[in-house]
Amino acid sequence: MILVGQPNVGKSALFASLTGVGAIVSNYPGTTVTITRGTWRLAPDRAVVVKDTPGAYSLLPITDEERIARDCLFEVPPGAVLHVVDAKNLERALPTTLELLDAALPVILVVNMVDEARAQGFQLDSVALARRLGCPVVETVAIDHVGLDRLREEVVRMLDHPPHIDREPGRLWIEEFGPAVTRLAEAARRENDLPPCMSTVLAAAAALRGGRNLAERAGFPEELLAEARREVQGRVGGIPAVAGVLILRARARVLLEGIYQPPRTRVEDLRHRLGLLLAHPVWGLPVLIGVLYLGFYLLVGTFAAGTVVGFLEEDVFGSLGADGTWEGGYVNPLLDSLVRSALPWDWLAALFVGTYGIFTLGITYALALVLPVVGAFFVVFSLVEDSGYFPRLALLCDRVFKQIGLNGRAVITMVLGLGCATMATVTTRTMETRRERFLATMLLVLAIPCSAQLGLISALLAARGFGLWASYVGCLVAIFFLVGWLAARILPGGNATFHMAMPPLRVPRIRNVLGKTWLRLKWYFLEVVPLFLWASVILWAFDLTGALGAIKSAMEPAMGLLGLPVSAAESFLVGFFRRDFGAAGLFQLATQEGGQVELGTRPLLVGSVTLTLFVPCVASFMMMCKERGWRAGLAIFTVVTAFAFAAGAGLNQLLLALGWE
């Protein structure tokens, strides 16, 4: 059974209500897009596997996630397809229902959030709608488990007695577009790359409407496709892609006529007015600053990255001092003792314990340093997400982000990057074009510090005065927009369109927040933690072979350009493997024993900016290569590294000219 629907319609909430917390998140084969699977127990002795697909507005996809959602429908014949829609936006969602029915899929229309719709004055005759559509229609309030018993009955009925679907897939488009559809379908390659259960008629109709991906996978001849589009354009009196949208909307309006009544006047209640305020280009900014400060800086950056991480690292796991002895903690000293007593060879024991050990570096980093930060971030992110604020934030930032080749959707990726760049890199997959994804990834790894790094650098700079910290933030913001503006004009292609559903503001449900947080933490343990372990192995190998020392020596000239002491090279090198450790190294350089300042204001600011611009941690780098491919990942790595040192050297010369010491 498959769940499909637009974003922000309660699809994930319905999935959680049906399956509980026993869900598995995995990549769709051959892609980095995740599909969530769970088990819905229909009866004590009967269960069905449920797939929750990424949000999609149509079967004619724009993003990779929408393409995967469509392909999931035609992978194997589904027992039931639950199309989840928002009761308040039924006219906008019903065109997709018509597409699903035209594809001859066993559809159950789930009209969700009926409580909000009724409160606002919407009226729907779901029995009449079911009769007109020819498929079951079930009203639900997923977060409160309302309507789920009726939904269970309809699913059981559909699984036990599959509906007799006598319509040919794509018949709607044959009626509207004419014989050009079937003629094009017959020209598909015999050995095509279409999803196994997709008919060539559906692929032909999608290709005529502008579906480039399906046209290539079906192997339609270019000349025949162009001729068929001209024929359809003459028939419908317009571009087929636009005509297709208008046709579906017109049919949806006819189906809803007399049985779906929106309120005559929309009452602008407090939530509606607040929603408009949050997206306002002026009044929305103080709210944004408040959310970032209270939620992401104080809770994630200060409490999680400072208090919790400090307790776990110093009191629970322990930290390795400069003299090679353990300072505080219980876990790492015990593991060190056990491993060294079991392995008499120091070089082999160093693989598991010590400066770069799997246990004392990889696992400690994953559990004591990063887990509290990303865990707190997941909680805050889920709270903000559940409230409906993110779409308004995207709308608020859309105009500014268009100047750097992105759109408002990218702001969510950048906010995520303040928590963990590894996790934020994954969210770039929701962007429409390869150009957008490349540009967003580059800006993310260049100018967005993770919360652990930002917390340490902020503490260091703030101790020297607010002006120094403000200068650091100002440099990063200026570089972010300057690089984005230049890259947007250098990289080929144009800006992608921006479309995002605008859900109502809600009070977050604790159960939903905890459920989403748990699923994201499972992803963290399965996807990210192994990368930390590999980083430990690589560092151990570099240290064992002497490559680590050689790299440090090679970086000495760069430190001179930055006006930093040679010892700062280790901060940059270690910062590649652990961003917060690079910041910690700079912190140690700033003050010698006895409180004497070693780094002046100028080298401290230059070092902080350059270290932030420097390539992200190895986990983020590996995730970047996984998402964008090794060629693009290495290209970003090279460009960001060169730019970081060039920008640092330029800033150093500028500050010298201004008389900074």
C-alpha cells in the first residue's frame, strides 16, 4: 500500500498513526531519495506494508523526490493507493486524484484535516464525491486518529475484492489530446526504461505535457514527439503542458460542483493574520531572528553544544590531554585500558583507542559531540516544521535568495546547516534542478558554520567584545551573498520556479514532534555515524604512515599568508575531520597558560573566518560526494578550499591596511 499526496497535507501524520514508530527509512534504489516503510496491522492476524512517498504535486514531476514518488506507484501493482489531500484545498488537490485514477490505480481518496475545514466553514458531501469519482472517499483527522477505522474497512475491502478497473490507462489524455497519444505510445522502444507497471500511453501523455524524463526513458523519437506536440497544440489551442493543467482543473471543478462549498467569506482569524505577519518582508524579520536565536542558538548552540556536550565529553566519555593521558570521564579510559591490555601492539591499539581511535574519536564524536547537537536540532526543527512556519520563512526569503540563484525553499537547507551540514546536504535533493542543488551545496559547505563550530567561535570572539563577533558574522554574510551572486551568473541555467503549499499555523503536537525526531535520529545512526567511523580509520592510517605530519608541513606557507602561527595548521587539518575540534584548536591558540594572549584581534578574526569557510568535516564531505557525485564533490572541495584561503589572505591584508593588530 502506498501513501501519496502534496506536502503539508498530513501524509506523514497519517503514516505515523497507521504504523506507529516501527518505521524503516531507506534510500530508493539507485538514488539518495528516502522512502519510509512501516507495517499497518489491519487485524490481529493480518498486516500490510505501507510506503510513505515524498510529497508530490503531480504525476508530472519537477524534483527528484516527485519523480521517485511517481515511480513508486508503478514499481509493482499496489494493493491500494491512499491519496491524502487537505480538505481545505480539495479543488487544488483533486487534479492529482484524476491522474491517479486515469493511471488505472486502486485509489482511496483520504480527505484529511476535516476538523480545520469544518471550523472554517467548508462543506463537503463525500458520499457524492465518491460516486462521481468512482473510488472510496474517507474523511480523516490523522493526528487525532479520527476516521482511521473507516479507512481500515475500505482498505480491507479493496485488498480482498480488488476493484474491477475497466478503463484503459491514459484514456483521459486520449480523449483530450487525440490520436497523437496512441501514435506516440506505439513508437516507444521495445526495451524501454519505464517503470515496470507504467503503460506507454501514460508515458506518451506525460511526454506531450513536457515530461522530459519519461520521454527519454521511453525512447520516443524526437521528431515524432515534436510533431505530436504540434498536433496536440493545434487541437487544444495552446501549449500542451499548460493545457494539461487547465484540463485537469476544469474536470476537478465539474466534479466538485454542488457538493463542495468553501466558506462564502474567509474569516481572517488571529492565526491567519499572524501567518501573513510572519511572511511580511519587514515584520517577519524580527520573528526570524527570534526563532534563530531562541531555538537554534540558545537551545542547540548553547545548551546542547555547550552544556550537554561538555557533560558527556568531560564527565562521561573523557577527553585526551596533550600529554596523551585521559582527563575525566569513565567510558574512554576504561576502553583504552581494555584494548591496550588485549592488543600488545601499540600501532594496532591506536586504531581503536587514542587520538584517532574508532572508539575514542569516531564513536565519542558521534555520541558525545554530534548526537546531542543534532538531537536538539531535530527537536527544534520538528517543532518549527509542525507549526507551519517553514513555508512562511521560505516565502519571506524567496526574493533575497533569487539573487543568488536559489529560491525560498533553500533557506530551510541553510537553517539546517546551522545544526549539521551533513544532514543539511541531504535536503538539497528536494531542489528542482542540478544547478540549484550544486549551488546550494557549495554555499552550504562554504559559509554556513555548524552549531558546534559556531558555538566555540562565538564564545571565543564574544570574549573579546561584541564588535569582533559582529565583524565575523558580517564577513560570513557578505561572502555568502557575494559568492552566491557571482556563481548564479557563472553557472549555466536559470532560476527554478518557487511553489510551496501554505498550511495554516498550528500548535505543534508533542506526539508528532517526538515521532519525527525519532525517525530522523534513526537516519542519523544508520547514515551518518558510519561516516565518523571511517574518518577515524583514515586519520589513523594517515598518522601511522606519516602523511599527517607531511600535510601539516605543506600548510605552513598558507598560514603565513593568513598572518597565523605555523601551529595553526593543525587546527585546519583537524577541522576537516572535526569542525568543532578545529575551532577548539584556535581557541587554545588564542590564550596561553597564565592568560597571556597569543593571537591578536586581527589573526583571531582572520583565523575564525577562514576556518569557517574552510571545507566542512569529512562526514559532510563524504555525504556531499554521495549526494552530488564524486566529481562534483571534489570540484566543490577544491573551489571552497582555494576560496577560503584566498578570502582569508585578502581579509588579513585589508585589516592590516586598516591598522588592526
